[in-house]
Amino acid sequence: MKRIIIHWTAGGYYPTDYEKEHYHFLIDKDGALHCGKFKPEDNEICRPYKYAAHTGGGNTGSIGVSLCAMAGFINKLSAGKYPILKKQFESAMEFCAKLVKKYNLDITPQTVMTHYEFGLKNPKTSSAGKIDIIYLPPYPWVAKDEVGSFIRSKIKWYRSKGV
């Protein structure tokens, strides 16, 4: 595996069967981890209907981690009825720290990114224009273009704690 791509589901606080088909791992509102239908290794070579299709144009070699939240999101002033919660976010970052250790990944913008960042770097893919993750309700001061850096710093912090 070469990278982790972090998402929000744009759904409610608990994963649906549909969401489990598209992400390898999902974190619910309580910070509990749910495994998707496919293992990360299924994305080493993406075969039709046999991998987690979470990032258009970027699924091969990518682990999809999603926070179950953000249905109804419009902007930071209107985050919908299911905003990302602090416990949920922190649990996801701690889990991503475990993934970077397991898969021996560096924590860089090329190896750990949001779906939004992937879309910016790959404007000719169907991921262009994706908004997950551009806003973190528990940390409203983090600017849209700094969310990825903030996420990477959190994951680095958890790794430094021996996770």
C-alpha cells in the first residue's frame, strides 16, 4: 500500500452497507472502528467489484478511511446534522497512526491526504472538486487548505506516542 486517503461519508454517524463497500475502514460518532467489505490489499490491483472504490482516479494502492459524518454539509456555517465529533476525529487519527506503522508509510502529503487534496493534485480525475475533508467542526479555526497538514500533524503526534 502506498497511501491513505481520508474522507467523510457525507452520511450519518454510523456506516451503511453501501459505505462499507467503498471504504476499508469507517469511524463512527463514538470513535468505534468498522471494517469495510474489502481489505486494503484488495486495492493493490483494482479489479471490478473486488476493491473499495473510494477515490476516483486514485484507488490503486490506496487505503480509504472515512469518518461517518457530514450529511447536509453546506459550509462551515452550515455543517448539517451530523458534524464530525472530536472523539470521532481523534480516534480516526490514532487509527491512521496505526495504519502508517503497519504499512511502513511516511507521513507526508503524498502518503497521507484528504480526498480534497487528492482532487486538487489530480484535476483530471473524478475526485476533482471533492470537498472531503475541507472543514473540521471540532477545530473550526483550521482553514480549508490547512486541514490536510493538521491531519498529518495529528497522526505524527499519535505515532510519537508509540501508537
